[in-house]
Amino acid sequence: MSTTPGADLQPLDVAVIRKDFSLLSRVLHGKPVIYLDSAVSGQMPIQVIERMAKYEREEHTNVHRGVSTLSQEATDFYEAAREKVRKFIGAGSIKEIVWTRGTTEAINLVAQTYGRVHVKEGDEILLSAMEHHANIVPWQMLAQEKGATIKVIPMTDAGELILEALDELLTERTKIVGVVHVSNVLGTVNPVKEIIARAHVKGIPVLVDGAQAVPHLQVNVQDLDADFYVFSGHKLSGPTGIGVLYGKLAHLEAMPPWHGGGNMIRSVSWERTTYMAAPGKFEAGTPPIAAAIGLGVAIDYITALSLDRIAAYEHELLLYATERLSRIPSLRILGNANEKASVISFVVEGIHPHDLGSLLDGDGVVVRAGHHCAQPVMTRFGVPATTRASFAYFNTREEVDILVSAVEKAIELFR
Amino acid sequence: MSDPRELYQQVILEHNKKPRNFGKLESCTHHAEGHNPLCGDELSLTLVVANGMVQDIKFTGSGCAIDVASASLMTGAVKGKPVAEAEAMAEQFRGMVRGELEPGTQTPLLGKLTLFSGVKDLPSRVKCAVLPWATLHAALKGEAEASTE
């Protein structure tokens, strides 16, 4: 494991933070809820929920509509959230921040606009072996339509991408690279900056799936030099239904619009429609306004805690949980990358992950059991599914202890 | 919602560990593959049906304890029974685990299979328990595949 980032920072006051999350005081099957499923969806602090409720209660209308004070107010809140996103990921301009429903929609948008223009018959799309289905299926659909081929960057048994294979895989036919920043199954933090640099040498653009990265590490899209960077609000302590596509302005300007409708047009006549400039041309219809505002507040919340402090705290938890779980003889952790975010996938000999998931649930421990929308990763490691615990800044060592003893109890039951 | 742990009774755990009728009948008259796309559970059933009776039945596959124990107990329950009775059991079993039976309904055919009645309180696991029965139903109808999708 790498050295602990931000070890010299003031630690998080987790006891205080936990008060912002009502769910953490819920009781499940007579046990306090231990929420170790933030990689599925992060919990929202009360500040986010209250801000969205206030919008719906006192400020609700539509954005970019007419001259009413209310509409102007809503538009200001909504656009202020866009600016928060810009700053959060270090983008150069708010024109580069497109609202989407989430990571999946953002990738589909790029595949269906940039992809459909640039990918032709015989071309190649390069993905990594640890992609989520969201960064596989949209490209397969495009490849099928165009007669293109999907190529895959392989990974080691430890769950690290084999970059030595890159030079051979990046060919003159490669039209785009899609790579996950942090694996949702293995926790691996991929060296996306290096991958981007090497793709750029050959003039190939790169889309980074940052859904599992933005909650855990400081991202700067300009430093990475990413062409596209996508993520979801709900993994970042924000609501569902809102996500972000960052795209370099030159790409966004050159891309055709995707969905047509209101909000994305400059003028419409029966003969001809002209479109808004980016990001407007990609935002047809009424957006999830409260969700966008809520995501802005989530970013404020995370920023106030500081991602460096969050990363340091979560790293400690990861080390502790890895150490405790590793001591269980029949348990095997999948993914032992040198750089890892706070995600641990594991299998226990003789217990199917779904049984383990149900038994842990009985102990109030919420984890994900399944293929994690990453079936090629399951196939790569020869397992049908895994159990995954994912840790956030509000989790504690005591919760790790409860996870470990719940796993031990399940093993005892199945003995 | 009941405690998920209550489902994991000794009989179920024991059948998971040592499944009965595990294997493949080489000269079968009926067979079907069952698949649970959500979990990746897979089940292969082979049967010998003669004179309207399930003469023999075996299964192979991989899945969770609920799935494997359900298949193990099912094969034991239908072996030697008339096809019509096996079908009736399948119907009662599915009704039971889906919570679709009228309160007070008797399920005399099911016997110890009522161990699985707790599954109805765990919606995410209903498909695991049902997969063997859905596969049996498909095999008896002459269909090659069953899916709980």
C-alpha cells in the first residue's frame, strides 16, 4: 500500500460527522445499521437533504424559463452548482460541465455523439479489464452499429492494469480509450494520468469513469489532461438522478447534440433548428434542478471536510479492515493493488456471496453481494460474485470489527 | 422484514453442504438448464420420466445455499411421484415462497419443503429458491431453458 496521504492533517471528527446522517442511527433486525455500501450509493448528509427540500418547498419552478424572479433564482442556484462542480474537478470553464442523469448517461452521451462521429468500420475502442458495465455496454452498442472492435487492457492477479500492453493496444485504428479511475470491485486506483499521456502521444482521446474516484481523491481534470471525465452525484454524498460529464471544450463544441427538445435550442422553426452552445446543447428538457442544487451542497460538504483528510481517514480504515479480514483463513480478498481506494471485495470459501450478504444483513451490516455490474471482472477472477464492503468518511474501526465478527459468525454457521 | 438468519436452518445448511441427487442422468428423457441472471446461479436438471412418473432426477450446478438446498430437497421430493403431482408441488412451492397463497392455505404436498416459507420475507432471495422448480417445470414441459428473470 502507498504511504498515507495527508497524514499530517487534523483528523476528521467522525463522531460529529455521523450526526449528519440519520440512517446511521437506524436499527435493522434489532441491530444498529452498519453502512458499508457507499460504493453502491453514498449517504447524503442532512445539509444536502434540507437544501433540496427547501428548494422544493419554497423555490420550486423551472430553470432558464422566462423573466420571473423565481425562475431567475432557480437558474442562479442551478448554475451556481455547475460552478461548484467546475471548481471541484479543476475544469477551466463551466461550459465544460454538462449535467447528466449520472455516469451511465454521460458515457452514453459521449458514445452516441463523439463516438458516432469518430468511430468507423474497422476501428477500435480500447477499454480496461476492470470496467463497470456502464463503460462497456455503450461502447459495445456503438461498436456493433459501426462494425468496430472492442480491445481490452489486461490486468494482473493483483488487480493492476498491465500498462506494458498499452503501446501495442493503442493503434492507428484506436479512436477512443475508456478507463475507470477507481475500480468499483477491486478498489484499484488506476494511473489514468499516465494512460492519458500515452494515448495522447498517438492523438487518441480518453474518457475516464470517475464514479468511484471523486468521493475518495482530489481530481483535477486539467492536470490529468482527460478529454472526458464522468461521475455521479449519488456516490459523492449527493442525490440520485444527477451526474456530470466533463468534456474539453473543443470536443464538446465539435460534438453534435444528442437528445433534442426544449432548453437545448437557440431557435426553432419548421425548416431549421439551431442549438445552444455547450453545455446547453446537451441538456434537453427540464433537468433535475433540486438534485443539481443538492449535489452542489454535497460538494460544499466534502470540500469543508477536505478530500485530503477524507482520503487519509479512509486509507487508515482500509488498512485496518484489510488487516482484520486477511486474518480469516477461508477469506480471500480480490484486488491487492498498490494504490487502492476504500473498497474491499472478498469471497469466503464454502459460502456463496448472496448467502453471506443475507447473513450480514441480519446483523445490520449492509454490504453489496453480487457481480457489481462488472461481470468481466468476476470472470477474470473466476468467481460468480463477491461480497464487497466499501467505506466512507463516516465509518469507524468499530464498524469494521462488527463486519469481521459477522463474517466469522456466518463461517461458523456454514461450518 | 424478518431476520434473514432464520432462513438458514440446519436442514438447509446440511443440504447445501451435501446435496442429494447431485449429478447427471446419462440416459434422461427430459432435461433443462435453469439460470438466474441476477445472481449467476446455474442449474442443470436431468430426469427419467416413464409411465407418467418421475422415475429418477438429478441436478448439477452452482449457486447459493438457498438454491442448492432447494434443488436437493426438490429432487428428493419429486422422485417417484407422478408428473402431475410434481407439477402441483411446483405450483404450491412457488405460491408459498412468493407469498401468493391465501392465508391458511394448506400445502400438504410440500412436507418439509415448507422450510422455505421464510423466503417470502426476503424478496431478493425468492428467485434462488424458485429456480430449481422453474427448471423442473420447463423440463417437464419439454423446454430446454428456464430463467427466473
